[in-house]
Amino acid sequence: MLTLHHQLPPDALRAVADLERRAVAVDGGRLKVAWSDLRARRGEEVNDLLWTEAGRVVGYASLDVHGGPGVEVAGVVDPAARRRGIGSALLAAAVDVCRRRGAGEVLLIVPRGSSAGRHLAERRGGRLHHSEHAMLLQGPPPVSAEDPRTRLRPAVAADLALLERLLREAFDVEPGGLAEGVAGGGTRVVEHEGEPVGTLRVDVDGGVGGVWGFAVTPAHQGRGIGRDVLGRVCRELLAGGSRGVRLEVEVDNDHALGLYTSLGFRQVLTEDYYDLPLEPSR
């Protein structure tokens, strides 16, 4: 049975976590969801879809907005319940939800090694949009002096317009979901000589730190600000007990890849993002 949810209760979150563990044990990889975001859903829109059988969750799809009008869809089906059309039904329902809420783009996240996920995307008419490496740092980054001209401060609600501008300048996209990130307390503003020049969001999930939406405006890149800030944040997370630090980067972003690998990050997974048509094929 398919059900749509604005916000998952604790028992459903536990069921999805159990489903993820069962799938990862067979497939490896991960279900690309931010658990801190799942727990902080504000219940304003449908963002989670469950498929249950005999009271057990055997399929799940998550809708997340990370920038502009696009919605990212990640999903998983219990290995014991596959080849029965559950994944196709979940994806069709997810796309329908996106269409009804006016999304301009739907991106299905598929682990590079998943032939079933790729075939599902292609059957829906999906085209490869871009790919990202998941990167992991498990030891301390190289020691370096911190530039006293650069500081990080927590973002507040009054910074939303500033954050939008910084991300728009850095990534040339219309960012989304910023209010939730600021409300969760993990978003920070990077200032250099008193001028806002960048932003990032930090969280800890399952004992591992995460750095998301890391941006330095083009006018301030190449000055070592990004390396300084990322090194600080990684040391802070590791000193606070995190077992590692993760982040994501587009596979063709050579500049960022060079920075991350120089700090000790290594690639652990590649995920392909397929752009799905919002209208059903006729």
C-alpha cells in the first residue's frame, strides 16, 4: 500500500532506517537522504512516500529541495520485495507529487553501480543531468594557520536574502530550502575582512559530520579562503567526536576536487542524477 506523508513519525523513521540497512547490506552504497532533515520536516508539503506490506515498510522515496525549483528524489526497495513494480510505483507517485506542487525539475538519484536504478530512470524517459562524488575524510586535515581576517558566524533568519545571493553567485542557481537549514542551526556565513563571501551548512548524522552547500563567491576564490574554512570546520567536527566528515562534489568540478583531496578527502561513491520528464509519456 502506498501512502504519502508530510512528516514521518518516529516509528516510520525507524522503519525507513531498517529498510536502508537491509538494502545497503545487499547493495552497498547508501540511501541519499539527510536524516537530520527528515527529522526536521515542517510538515508543509508531501516529502515522503512509503510502501507497506503486512505492516512492514518495504519501499520508500524521499523528496528534497536543494536548489531552485528542482526536487531531488532518492528511494529504496527491500531486496526481498523487488521485481514487483514497487520502485516504479513509488517513482510515478513521487513525480506526480512534484508536478502537482509546481516543481520545475525532478532529479532521480541513482548510485553509479545500480543497473536497476539506471533502467528505472531510463524507462521514465530520464536523461543524465550530472554526476556527483561522495567524499569522506576520516583523519585530521593537514595543519595550517588560520587567517585571522576570516571568520565564521551562525546564520540567522535575517541572513536569508544574503545566503540566496551568495549561493546564486557561486553556483548560478536559485537556491531552495534555506529557511530550514537556518532554523536547524547548522548554516554559517563566511566573512573575510568583515565582508560576507561564502556560506556552508554543517551537521552530524549517525556520528559522521557533513558539510553541505559550501560556497565561496567567485570574486573571492583562489585566495585560500575555502581551504582555510573547510579545514577549520573539519577539525571542529572531528574534535567534537565525529568519526569522519563527508561532502559531495560534481565529478567535473576539478578545482573543488583538488581542494578536497588535498585536505585528505577520498571518493567513496559516485551518484548519477537523472532529469525526469514531469509529464507522463503518451
